Amino acid sequence: MVEQQEASEDAVMTRIGQAIMLLHGGDREEARNRFGAIWSELGADGDALHRCTLAHYMADTQDDPGDELAWDLRALTAAEGASDGRAAEHRDLPAVRAFYPSLHLNLAADYLKLQRPDSARIHLQRARAAAESLADDGYGGGVRAAIDRLELRLREQ
């Protein structure tokens, strides 16, 4: 039973990964459609890592900055839900926590697009604080560099 559930969860992450590949390949509409279908299947009680990952990338498929913000907020809510009482021992909790710097960075960028620099600064500070826990690898360096770039843009506001 546990193996069947793990295989099912892996299948969900595979489908999310396929939609991410479509997004990165430039097919935002098809990626958005697939993410939407998976989101509907997951529901409010779906796996936190799945919901966080999906919402994080669904935000990138949005044309409207307000919709992008809404999806990024859903991603953060899912990440925060992974550390509440019921899911505190969730096996994917470290993976969810690794999203925090990027989640807050995206929220800062969203708020900047929406001309809300004070909110952008709050999330940029949270991104920088969360990035301290990232490894000194390509991902961690990339996130830190993106934080620095956004901070420069905010100073120009």
C-alpha cells in the first residue's frame, strides 16, 4: 500500500515535471492547462510539495501580474502548510523549505511589478534570509544573484 502511494505521488511529480518542461520549452499555454488539471486533482489537501511546486511554476505561466502574485502566494501557503502540525514530519519537508528563497524572491518581483515596493522589500529580505541556508552550488548561487539583481532594481524605485 505504501509503495503504491509513493508510486502514485512520483507519477504526480513526473506530470508536474513534464509541464515544467513545456513551460521552459516556451509552451506556456499548454503548461498552464496541464498545471490547472493537476491542481484540480490535488485539491486543498494534496501533497504540500506537489502543491508548492505546481503553484510556483504555474505563476510563471500567468500573463497578468495579479494572477502571478496569486499563484506565488498559493505556493508559499503550500510550503507553510508543510510545516504545520499535521505535516511537520513530512518526508519532503526539506525540499519544501529549499523553495523558500525562490518563493519570497518571486513574491518580491510580483510586488515590484504591481508597484508595491514596500511589500517587495519585505519579501526580498525574507528571500535573502532564507537563502543563507542554500548550498554554495549553482542553484544557491543563482538564487543569491537573482536576489542581488532585484535589490538593485528596488533601489532604483
